[in-house]
Amino acid sequence: MDRECVALLPRVCEVLAESGKSLPDDTSLEKLLDWFTGLAKAGASLLEVCPCLLEFISTVIYNTDADPSVLSFTLKLTGLMAASEDGFKMLKECSILRQAYDIQHWQDAGLWEDPCIRIGWIQGLRSMLQHPMALHFLVETDFTRHLLQLQTDASLFVASAANQVLAHILVFFQPLSSDDVEKKEEKEMRTYACIKAPIAMDTDIEHLAVAMETSHEYIAVTTAISDHLKVSLVPKENAQFHQSLQSLKLLALLLAQAKPPLEDTLLRTVLGSLEALVKAEYSQLTLPLMDVLLTACSHCNTDEHVTDQTVSCLLSSMLDTSKPSDLIQAAAAVLRRGHRDIIHSAKAVGILLLPLDIITGQTLLSTHSEEQRFSVEELLKSKTSCISMLCVSLMNTPQITLMPPDFLPCPPVTVVTAVLSLLRICSGHAPSSSIGSSKTCRNIIGNGKVQRCGLEALTALSTSPGGKEKMSEVFTVLIQYLQNPDSDPTVIQKSYQALVKWMGVCTDISSMRDQLTQDLLEVVKKRMCDMHWEVRDSTVEFLGQLGGVCTSTKPDQVVCVSEALLGCSTVPLLIEALCDSESYVRASTISALAQTLAHSWQQGAAVTQEQTDIVIRLLDILSNDTEGFARRAVVQYFTAWFSSYSSNTLPLSSSSSSLLMKSVHSVLSQGSADLDWEVKLHTLQLAQLLLDKALPGLQGSRLDSDTHTTPPTPSLNNLPHPYAVGSDQAYTLHTHTGAQTHTDPAGEGGCRESMEMDLADAVHSLVEQGVVSALLSGLVDCDRPVGLKACRLLRTLRDTICLQDTPAALATATRVACELPGSGWGREIRKILEKKCDWSKCESEEDDSVCVGVYEALRSLGLDEKLAILTQSSDHVHNSPLSLLQDILSTSDTHTQPGTQPGQEVIVDCY
């Protein structure tokens, strides 16, 4: 522990122990406990390292006037210190342990009603229970009974914590299984072989005595908890439902972690209560009861055991209940938990498909119980029940269609048909002959919740076996939803998402074109003018996603779906949307334009006047738009554009490339000066791509000879970009092979000369494009993420230049200069350089711009020291135990100052 912390801790303990003292920042106590926990986990003895803690605990537990948060902290700390056997012994000898955890003491003081105290008591006990002595203490004080009472506490946090402790006791101290015993014996035999036999014998006797004592006490605790579960699982009256719920949660928790001996004991004890609970059909307990049964089934080893057979029968009974609402919840639980035996899974599938079968009239089930069908039909006549059951059914249909054929009562394509029929019913388009009772259908016509669930299911069903057979029907239904004036914005959004998903799996572009082109263009134009901005936003997002969907008409021909369906209409629609009044829509539009034009960028198509106008409009948005969303999208647009190029696809004199590179300087200049830190960070991402373009060629141009060893090249990809960065011939530096260098001295000289020119040209290009200025501006930015990224990139640029270890190359590079403005970031950079550079030769006024050598500046900016500070951030100052202790003390001093008014806010700097 830090000496300063050791020196401050006694004073902190005094402050916390003072009566009636509370802290403005209660989380400081949790942070203090975290620190102590870390020390204990590292192997430190808290009582040895922090002896003042013993006096602190002794003082606080007798001071019932102390703040409840401090008392709770003290109980947790006591349990933490008692987690080691030495700490437990010392606390017990000082009579602190029994006093701290004496519930009667806290009840007499009127403090036990405070949940804060009960939580501290439970969590302290949980920390303590790490060794046999703690278990003995638990049994001796009858704390198991208190924990079982707290299991049904009015506070959910207290009840949950009590359940966790009870589960910990049974799982942590449970007897070893036969496999575990064999492994332990083998390990001990290897250990004993290395020491004297008498010592081994003594150790065996000691371990055996402890094991026997622990086993006796463990059996007592297990019996108490098992008997409690047996009695409390079945509620005797409505008031006991909470107790039953908590007992089921505890049982599920135990069964999930218990090994065979404990698991068998628990199941044998509670089996009768579980049977009674299944027969009682309590709807409130259906899901927690299913969790217990499914957890028990997942741990069953064989159906030959009577217990395992009984649990399986109980699960079957849950899937035969007479209450349809409970039935469908139970069936969904089977699929959700991944239960995969053919009997129960097939039954669950049939139950989940039954509401769809009834309402849509599709034959999904070949056999079914007439009684069960009738009860479901009756429940579907209630609107609330109908909507609830259908949503559960729809959420599970995608998973159902992907199950093995033996589990399915019908082909997967039939399920897709049923979902389509249900969506038609919801929109009022279904023929009356294909649906159930009119009363049932009226419950879901126009219902947004069922529509959303149906569209989500339809989206996921795009990958289902046989789904492509229904492609035409899917498109028809989705277009109807998009055309429907009553569809709410979320339904419109999910219709677009489903449409994109199904288009992505469509292999016949001609059939899609014939069916969709006219209707889709009309509905998109209509929705682009919708009064709801959410609909306009979803529409432009759809157009962008459509631009990214490609399909093959021939094995060697890829077609963009957007071009095939909407022709040349997409870009004009998006250009118009750039003027939308809502900033979210403008930002989505810019992203959609990037997705739409990506195909032409990758193909190196000639620039059009339309694209030129887009660039002008985007640069105007970057400089004038009042919202950061749109400005961020602009920078990302140019970043995506730049990323699309590679030497394999672009000719040297591409007009599109020329337009892009002419725009780069403006984007870097405006983006680096933006007020939004995310805009600046995206701008640095673009600068990084330009560096990646310019510098790799230089690193490959080094002479590959035996006398020159190439050091590792610093990576420029600190933040990976979603697109691969290729090499553009117009901006890639020349490289030379090692073979030429070895065989031709004249060639070697030519290579060196070319390398020197490459280096100078690369640095000069980066200056001209505005990359260096953007990086220098970012280096002194007030936003740490911006400064950190700029510093890393500048450091990489500096190190890459240093790799050119020939004096001539460096001399050539140092001649490249960069202009620093006289104000703003330029002035800050000049202040840094003035400390290490000779500026006497520069006779300019303070507000005048000056030129400085790039390499000279990179060497003099102290980038390594700057990076260390930025990487370390402020955590090393504020996020530390020392800072925490100082904050607690400063808070106390503020409270005691005469000038502090009652109720005055005290600001603390706790991490």
C-alpha cells in the first residue's frame, strides 16, 4: 500500500466513525470498499496493512447514531476482513464479529428497518463465507433462518442478495463428487511425494477432522434450506405468491450450479411440492416454474432415474395445461432455453403455431387436441389475450423454421405463408374465406404491435428453408404496408427493413424488377414527403441500404438492386432530401448518398455534373449546417469515398479521383476547425487514410541489402476503418526491388535518389493536402480523443521519416515546410516550438503566419511525452485510492468550516 494512503487512512477512519456524519458522495464508500477488496484479493492482510480498521469497526458498530451508509459499509468491511481465517479469528477474539452481525442489536437500535443495513449485513456475510469457520459461525448463530426470512424481504435488492448468499452456501461448501475426489487424491499424492511422510499424515488427519465437522454443519444447512423450499414453493394464499416466486428463483439458481449429490438431494426433497405447483396452474408462477423444470432437465443424466422421469413428466404436464396463456408461455420457455428432446420440443412448436393456425386458416398442425384448440380459440376472442399470444407466437416462428424436420408439424414455407396471411389480416387485405372468426380478426386489424412483431418475424424468415418460394407474395405484402396511409412510422421502418432483407436473398432480378419498379418508386416519392420526420428518415435509410444490395444476373455480372429497380431516380431524390428541415434526415441522406454512389466509385466511373453538385452541397453543409449530425456525415462521406479507391480499379487520370482530391483540403481544413469533437475525430480518420496512402511506399523503397536492416514500421491503423485502403497510382510512391539494388551499383544510386525525391514529395503532398495542418491542429485540441489520435498519427509520421536513415534523404525531407497561422492552433504550436527552437531568425509579428520545417517541428513537439500524458489521461490523478481518501477528508473539513451554510452543496472529486 502507498505510504501516503497508510498515513491518511487513520484520519479517514476517524471522520467516518464520527456520529451523524454523512458524505455528500455516498459512492465514495463503495469505492473505498472496492479498494480494500482489491488489496484482499492481492493477498494482503487488511488487519496487518491497515491496523486502524479494527478500531474503526469496533467504534462504529457500537455507535448507533452513525449514518446508515457508514454502518452498512462497516458490516461489508467486517465480512471482507473475516474472509480469511486469520482475520476471522482476530475479529472473533475481539468479540467484534458477533456484535456486528447481531440482528437483535440493530433491531433494538431501530436500524434494521433500513434496507441499507440489511444489505450490508447480507453482503458482509457473503464475503465472510469462504472457509469452514465461517460456516460454523453461520450454523451456531442460526443465521440460515434469518437469510430465509430475508429471502422474501419487501426490498427486491435485499431479497435477491439473500438468495445469492443461500445459493453460495450450498454450492461453495457442497461435498466433492466422486470425480472431484479422485482428482484431489491424485493431486495430494503428488504433493505428498515431495514432503516427509509424517507431515503428510498429520495434514490428512487435520483435513479429515475439518471435513467431518464441515460436513455435519453443511448437512444441517442443506436440510434447513431444502425443507424451507419444500414448504414455501406452493402458496397457501395469495399473499404467499411472492415467497413462492423467490423460492422458485432460489431453486433454479441452486440447480444450475449444484453437482449431482446436492442436486439429487434438492430434487428429491421438493419433487412433491413441484408436482403440486404444476397441478395448481398458477399463472403468476408459470415462467419461474418452467425455469426450474428446464434447468433440472438439462442436468438429467438418464431417464432411468425416477427423479429424472418425474421431472420430465412435470414438464410434459406444463405443456398440457388447460390455460392457453400459460401454455404458450411455457412453450416459448422451452424454445428459449434451447431444450432439444423431440417430445417436448415438438409439442412446444405445435403450441406456438396453434394461434397462427387458428387465425390465418393455414394448416400448420396435422394433429392437435380439440379441447386445447377450443380453449385457445376462446382466448383469442379477447383483444388483450389475442395480441399477447400472437406476439409470442410470431417471435418464435423464425427459430421454429430452422429446427430439424422431426420437430416440425409442417414445412417451413407454410409458416412463412401463415405470417404473410396474418400481416394481410392486420392491414385488412385478407380474403374472408382464409381467416378465422370475424371477432378474432377485428382484434388485430390495424394493431401496430402485432404488425411490428409480424414484420420482424418476416424479416428473420428471409433465410428460412423454402422462403424464396414466397418471394413475390412477400414483396406484395410489404408494398401494401408502405402504401397504407394508416401505417405508423415504426411499421414503415420495419417494412423497409424486411424489404431490404428479402431483396438481398432474391436471385432473380428480372422478376423483382417487373413486380416492384413502378410501385416502389411511387411509394418512396410519397414517403419522402411524409409529415413525420421519422418516416422520411427511414425512407432515405432504405434508399442507402438498397444501394448496398447487389445481386447476380449472370455468374460474372453483379447488378446493384437500387439501379435495377429505381434507375437514375435515387440520387435526385436524395439530393432533394439534403434540404430537409430535420438534421437527422439530412445526416441519414448523406450516408445514403455514400452507399448509393459507392458502386460507381469502386468502378472508377467518370464524374458527372450531378456528383460535382453533390460535392459543392456537402462542403456547404460542412461549413454552414448548425447541427453536428449532418457535418459528421459529410466527413464520413469523403472518408468512404477515399477508401473506395484502389490501384486495380482506378485509372491514373480519373476525373472522379481529381474531384475528390480537390475537395480533401477543404474537408480537412473545415473539419479540423469544427466545434463538434466527433467531426474533428472523423476528420483525423480521413487524414489517417491520406497518410496510409502516402507512406507505405516509402517504407518499401528502402534498400533490401545485407547491410541495411529494416526496423519495424509503425502502424498507422490505430483505429481500423471498415473499408480496405488500397494504393492509388496517383498518390503512391515508387518502390524498387532488392534484386536491382544488389546487381547494379548505378541502379542503387538511382534508387537512393528516387527514395530521396519520394520522401520529399510525400511530405510535401501531405502539407499541400492539409494533412499536416489538421494533425497539428488536433494535437493542441481541448478534446482528449482528438489530441490522442492526432498525436499518434504525428508520431507515426515522424518515425516513418526517421526510417529513411540516409543523410541525403533526411536533408531532402527537412526542406519541406509547413505554414503555421499566427492565431488559434498555430499560436499554440509556436509556443511549444519556441521552447526548443531558435526563433530569432523569424522576425514576424505574433499574429503573422510563419513557416517551419515539418521534420524539425515533429522532432521538437515532444510527441512521446505528449502521448504518454494523453494515454494516461486524468485517471492517474483523480482515479486513485489517495485521491479518494483526500476527497473524504476534504469533505469533512468543508463541513466543519464556519462559513459553510446548512444544506450548501459540497462538490467532491471522487473518481
